[in-house]
Amino acid sequence: MAVVELEIPARPAYLSLVRLIVDAAVGSLAPGLSVARLDDLKIAVTEACSNAIEAHEAICADGPVVVRCTIEDHQVTVDIVDRGRGFDPERVEVLPAATDPRRLRHESGLGIPLMRTLTDEVTFMPQADGTRVSLTVYRPPP
Amino acid sequence: MSARMQLRTETVDIAGWTVVSVFGEVDVATAPDLKERLTGLVNEGRVKLVLDLSGVDFLDSTGLGMIVSALKRARTHGGDLRIVCTEARITRLFEITGLDKALTVMPTVDAAVAGS
């Protein structure tokens, strides 16, 4: 098992750096993962980090957002830990169907559905001082 | 670290449409700049927009939300917004979110500006 951990200031300008690190760490340490699957993971990580940064901004929280990549034989997991205002993912608004004209009233709310679709496992863990989001994609057998 | 370095746009008018080609990464750091650019065009009366994402390396939900916002603004002013995209990793996001049914996604700029 290999672990790569990154701490970033809670600012959007650092999202690109997170993608670079995840790409380099997972790309080199989990060679069996396809480029498409790594792209999926980077989108999901960006969504989780964006939410973490927004949560920090909402309460002017100090401290970094932690991004931890854990590469194991059969899966890659990225944990995103923030110290912002927690949230209940089950209370996120369900968007109208795409064919419903009301769908275009919604410019946000796509992040969590994307995380759920693009990864094999997503876990939201509210904590006393923030939230931990765990994103996992499975690696094909060698 | 400058967010502006991650995004560049080029604008050209073709057959009555204003084609905005985007290069770089569209996320929460850069989407506001792109939204401002598209809002400015609509405010100038250029309401028939084509957003060419062929040069986009990365797009997330904030970028998708920005596109929905621009689409609504263009339609509110009697225009439209069409998307040009060939990269599977980008078109897939429109399909996953169902936005491919809410707006027009075309493979080329020529196809996007064809018709009224």
C-alpha cells in the first residue's frame, strides 16, 4: 500500500495542483488504472475539493484541506478532509429530469451526482469539525 | 499561482453566430471568468453563441453550471447557446447529467452554426 498526502490552502486556485498530484501519484503507483478511469477520479476529487473549499469559506475556517491518496492492490481511494461546515448528502436537492424545462433553473447541485456516477464507492462522513469524503475506484486485476 | 493562466478564449463570428473557443481547464477557479465573458457577449447583443470546448482539458460541475447559466441568459434574450465537443471525457459529462438533452452538443463548429 502507498499513501500520498497533500495539504492545500482552501482556495480554488489550488484545484489544478490537486489534479496534477492525483494524476502523478495514481498514474505512477497504480499503473493498471486506465486513463479514462483516472480522469473520472480527478473530476470526482475536484468536486469534493470544491465543496470542501466552499465549506471553509462559509465559516471562514482556517487550516488546510487534506487530500490523501491511498493506493492498494485492488483499489485507489482518495480522502478529502475539510474543517468547514458539515452537510447531509441525503438532503441535497434532487434535480428535475433533463427533459423537464425546470431543469434549466438549476445551475448547481451536479457535483454529488457526478461523484456518485464517476466512482465505484463514495462515502460522506460528517465529523465533529468538518467532513471527510472518501472516493474509491477499483483497479483491474494485474 | 494564477487561475487565469489555466483558461484562454478566442472569439470569432461565423454565419451569424459568435463562436467562443475555450482552451484550458474549466473549474470553480476559472468558470467565473468564462461566465463573465459570455455574459458580456450577450449584453453586447451577441445572443447566438457557440461554445467550442474542443480545447478544454478539464470540465467539472461548476463549468456545467456556468454553461446552463449562459444558455438561459442567451435564450432569455432571444438567442441560443450550442456546444461543440469531441472529447469523450467531456461529452460524457453532458450525458451523465442529462444536459445533452437540454442543449445542443455538436461535433464541429461548422455543424453548430449550420441552420438557424
